[in-house]
Amino acid sequence: MNVLAIDIGGTHVKILATGQKERREFESGSTLTPAMMVAGVQKLADDWRYDAVSIGYPGPVLRNRPVAEPHNLAKGWVGFDFD
């Protein structure tokens, strides 16, 4: 199984997939919404193949969902449909 790992940070979103040698990244920050994050990841990982996604989120998560908005990103993370 190939996994796409996503690390959502306050200054960059970093991604790496199973079998890839170098991570890819784009800038995040106070204007990054979850929809922008998804679009950025899809663009950067367009030529990678993966079966599952793992997301590192900068805030509390309960039952696989964010339960609080991150302080360093735009609003909209709580309740966003990541599927």
C-alpha cells in the first residue's frame, strides 16, 4: 500500500509518498484554507500514485476530524470534508 503523507505546517505544507525520494512543498500561512490545501496537494502529487492519505494537522483531532481551528491558518478546517 502506498501512502501519501501530508504535513500541514504554519509556513509550508509538505508531502511525500511511499517510494518517492524527495518531498514536495508549498507555502501555507494565515490565508491557507482547507480547500486551498487540497488543491495544492493534488497539484504537487499529480504524478504520484497512492492508496491512502495521512494528514498531520496543527490542532486537536477527534474521530479523524479537526475539532478546533488552527491559530496559524485560515478558518474553515473544522467541518471540512477531507474525503
